[in-house]
Amino acid sequence: MSVMHRPRTSAALVAVSALLLGAAGCTVHTDDSPPPEAPPRVVHEYRTVPAPAPAPAPTVVYVYGHRADPVNAPPAGWRGAPRVAYRGSDAYWIGGRWYYRTYDRGWVVLRDEPRELGSWRVQTYAPQRVHGYLVDRANRPADVNRYPRVPYRGSYAYLIGGRWYFQTDVGMWIVFREEPRELERRRIEMRRAPEYAYPRY
């Protein structure tokens, strides 16, 4: 008695299909296996970051019609700086700027130079000539008598830091931009660095 075997065509097709789908990255589920759990859903949250607040604009005040910036205090050493009376108080010329103490706002530094202060500055610091030589106005040097000095035009000229300081007949102290010939000879005679030229501008 011969036994007839039924062809396993269906099982073979299922196996081949599973191999092909597996190679393609797919998962084959049979009826008796539960489906895999779905991956958790990723939720992206976007938060709005507020823009930084703009820097506050500098405060500008007006002093007798001129723009000025408030300051807590003038620079160190302001008491010894050149000053001139202006509108009932003193204005100080420090570092090329005018510092002024008002009655209601305290200290300010002027952005705009008032005409009165500008005239004083030009007359005081503009190059002048004494005995035909360009000079700058200067403060009286501290401990001036400690420095080398030579007679010059009825007074004394002091060699300080390689430059000649001189007090005029009206009591004003100056520093020579151009070295007078008499002082040049005396400087060489004193052997004060004759190989170096007098400072030029």
C-alpha cells in the first residue's frame, strides 16, 4: 500500500516570502504571534526665548543749552586741574574735556563746548611766543629748585625732563617748544645729554 504525500507548496511559499521580507527590513507576523509594540512617540517642544532687552540709551542732560553727560565724580586729581569760572561755578579742563558741577544735577562732562570756555581754552593753551620762540603755558613744576637751572633773560630757566621751563616777567610759567640758542649752548655745557636733540613737536 503506497502512501501519497501532499505537496508542501504553501509552507514553502511562506518561508520564501519571510526570507524576502526579512531582507527588506520588514517583519512577518504569523497569526499566533502578537504584533510588536509601537515605538514611543517623540514629542518635540519648542519654547520661545525672549530677546534680550536693549541697552539703555545714555542719559543726556542740558546745561545752559549745551549737551552734557552726568558722571558720578570727576577724574582723580581734578582739584589741581586748570579751571575757570563759568556761570557761578568752576569748570575744570581735564583730559581734553570740560567737567562741571551743577547745582541740581551734580557733576557732568560737557559734550558741547560753550563759547566762553572755548575762548579761555584757546587763549590759555594756544601756542604762544616768548622771546621769539614757541612756548606752551605750564604749571609751576613741583620742587623746581631741585633741578638744574641757568640764568636767562633776567630770571632762571630750569631743565626738567629734557625741556626748559621758565617763569616770565608777568609770573606765568611756560615750557619752550623751541629751544633758545642761549639755552642750547648752556645745556651742552652742562653735559646734559648733548647727543640728544631738544624735543620737537
